[in-house]
Amino acid sequence: MDELAETNGKMESWKISALAVGGLLGALVGLSGAYLMIRRAEESGERISVNGGDVVRMGVLVFGLLRSVAELGSKK
């Protein structure tokens, strides 16, 4: 029984590590994107304006990226 608990502990450990790394990478990518948008707006002298079409386009791109990442672990 102790071996099973130790094995489950190790499995939980890699899951936590994967979530932490993924969260950190996501935050860095998000901050980088926001920085680039701000810099572009400052260079053009305009305020940032995001319309519904931009949000939908970014959403589709993000879901496509997530689907590709999810398929990395599958063996076909």
C-alpha cells in the first residue's frame, strides 16, 4: 500500500510541475503580447482598440494552439 501511495505522490508531483510551467509560460506570453500592443500603440500615437473581430480571431488562434499542444502527448 505504501508503494502505491508513493507512486501516486510522484504522479501528482509531475502534474503540479506541468501546471506550474504551463501557467508561467502562459503568463509570460500574455505579458509579452500586451507589451507589444502597448508599444505599437505608443509608436503610432493611438490608443489600443480591440474590436469583437479581433477577439474572435485571437480566440480561434489560441484554441488551435491549445489543440496542437494537447496532441503533443498522444501517440498515433
